[in-house]
Amino acid sequence: MIRNYVAIPTTKRNPNFNVAEWGTTLREAMKGLGTDEDKIIEVLTSCSGSQRQELVQFFAQELGRNLEDDLRSELGGKFESLIVGLITPPAQYLARQLNKAMDGLGTNSNVLIEVISTRTNEEMKDVVEAYESMYNRPLAEHLCSETSGDFRKFLTLIVTGVRNPPGNIDESSAQALAEELYNAGEGTAGTKEEVFNRILSHESYDQLALIFEKYKSVSGHTIEQALNSEVSGDLKEAMLAVVECVQSPPEYFAKQLKKAVEGAGTDDSSLIRIIVSRCDIDLENIKQEYERIYDITLESSIKSEIEGDYKTAILTLIGAEP
């Protein structure tokens, strides 16, 4: 458990950043015949997310161009998805991922769980606002049309921002809630999912950490063991994601990256989404957890799975030699 860790990004604010010089370099890399992919990678991976947004503004205000449109016209495939993701504001990027997961036939529950169950109230509020602005539809409404049952209730509660603010820890309340969780699951026949829903979506992460400690004393089992035995399907995965992020967000995302690269084929969508959404937050911590858990570096796991400019950009973003 590494709660309250110091988040270390892999892409950091560059003290040598000059928006006019870097913006001009980026434009030159896309002008005329051919595209200088290496230069695009160099510029966009050598600065922070806020500096990349300055480049977007430079293109719009000084060049009268849309950087995303320019990149899309020059690039393609997974490399395009990665690079466009890097220049998209975080809330808009996650809103786009959620929409893609729900659009058309079928719903990608794994994406909904990864994005929604792992965000703070403030992060979720920004995503909700971005979603409605981009798609002219409330996120909660779209979720309700694509999911069902207790899974739908749980995600909707998180999306509507019911979680208590951080900082308020109440020992006696934590004890009472731990007992309530036990009595709703292991301590009774059947499971009262609504109790798990309410507590895991309402309580702050700090309070949940204390509740989980108390739960072990009450039941003799961890909260993960309880969820695995009492809850199933997408609801279980969504609740376990909350539990893991209460304990250690880097560990949660390290495990998601392992899922993306293990086995036959690579889940490039997940790999790109995690790298893009965490490189400005805590990707360095995620790398460290990955190596601790699997005894292999993230770089080693990725190198054999991908290729081309896409590979160069991903490895650069995780702070490895291409």
C-alpha cells in the first residue's frame, strides 16, 4: 500500500520551451511533401501537457490552423491516436474515450471502469462537463442507456460526484461502515449490493482506506476477498478498481498495462489510453510498480509488442530509449 505517494510524471515542464520556436518546428515537420515523424515525437514528448496546450493555441492564434486536424492529415493508425491524444486536454480526452466505449453496438465496460472508477471528484467533474459540451448529452444519461443494474447505479453515483471531499476521517464512522459492509455481504445470506454501492461511491478515499482496515478486523478477510466472494461481473471489477486506487493508483494502472501487453496481441487502445492519461500525472510511479510486481521493466514488456513511430513515441513517453 503506497497511499499518499508523491506522483511523478514522465513528461515534465521543459524550461527551454519556447512556444513560437517549438510551434514553428512542429509546423515545418508537417509542411510540404512527407512528414518528419521524429520531429513531431521530439517536440510533443519533450514538454508537459500544459505546454502542449500552448502549442495548440499557437497553431490556432498565430498560424490560423487546427493542430489536431493537421496531425490527423499527416499521421495514421495507432501513432495518430497516441499523438492526437497527447495534444487533447485531459478531460476532453477521457470524455472521448468514454463516448467511444459506448458508441455503436455493444459497450466496452472495461473502459468505463478504468476511466470512471479511478478518478477523483474534481477529475470526474471536469470529464462530465467536457462530455456534455462535446456530445450535447449528459454523461450520466448516456451511461444509463448503455449499462444496467447495480453496475449502472454504481457508475452513475461516481459520475454525479457524490463522493465526500478528502481530509475528513472519522474512526467511529469507519468502524460502523465496516460492520455495515460485513452485514451486507459475508455476514448474511445473499448480498445487499446497494450497501456496497453507497459506501464505495460516497466515502472519500482517506475514509475508505480506514474502512478497509476496520473491515479486516471485523471479518478476518480483506475487502478484496469480500468483493470477490460477494459481488460478480462488471460491478465487482468496478468496485475492485476503486479499492485498488484507494490503496495505490500506480499499482492499479501497472496491472492494467500488464493486461494490455500480455498474451497474444496487444491491446493498443488500453496501452495508449493509460500512457496518454498518466504521463503528466504519475507514469514514473506506475513504471516502478510494474517492475516491482512483475520483475521486468515496462520498457522490456512493451519493446517486443509494438513497432515503428508508434513504438518510438511510446518508449520516449515512458522515459526509455527508443
